[in-house]
Amino acid sequence: MNKTKNIHNKSLFVASIVIVVALALITSPIMAMDDAFATKKKKGNVAQQAISQSQASVQNALCVSGSGTFVSCNNLSFQNQKNTGNNALAQQGGNGKGGNSAEQSISQSQSSEQNSQVVSGGDTFGSGNNVNVQSQTNSGSNAAAQS
């Protein structure tokens, strides 16, 4: 009876953590930056513009138990990047020798390193699992115009 209660409490605890992490990801602010830099020189126009997003997750877990390690030592990683903005750049009047020059980029990167080790004298059902969910979305545009 007591062993069943402990397994139920552990399952409820892990489920609660998963729900909290999922809610944090859903309600976290969406990172969308608009960044513009343009200068006019005698040789023409020069512009540099970038949108960058990066995420990393490093997780380690180790369980040592004399009995069951049910629903223990699991690593969860949920990463989401969304950019719904635009990366637009326009230049006019690049009549100098050099004309117009533009550098523009949208960059997204994600990485996840997970390690889980379980040593048990009893059951290890459902233990030592790694879960990693990654998503990248850019529904904006990356446009440059020069005249």
C-alpha cells in the first residue's frame, strides 16, 4: 500500500513539473526583434541588419535506488522559437562610387544535451528517459530594396 502511494505521488509530482514547464513555454514572450542600422557615406549606402535567436539546454540526472526508480531521472527539454516580425531593409541614393551595400540575416539555433543514468536494486520501469521537443518558426519576411 505504501509503495503504491509513493509511486502515485512521484507520478503526480513529475506530471506537475511537466505542466509547469509547458505553461511557462506557452506564456513566455515571443522573441521578435527588429534591428536596423543604415549610414550614408560619400561612397554610397551601407546597411547591416540581423535577427538572432539562440537556445541551449544541458541536463544531467543520476538515480541510485535500493528499490524502484519508477518515473525518475527523466530529462525534459521544450524549446520554441518564433519570429513573426519582418527583417526589411531599404536604401535610396547610393549614387557614390561604391553604390549600396546591405547585409541582412535571420538566424535561429537550438541545442540540447541530455544525460540520464539509473542504478537500481529493483525496478527501473519508465526511468532514464530523455525527452526533447524543439520548434523553430519564422513567418516574417527578409526583404532588401536598393535604388
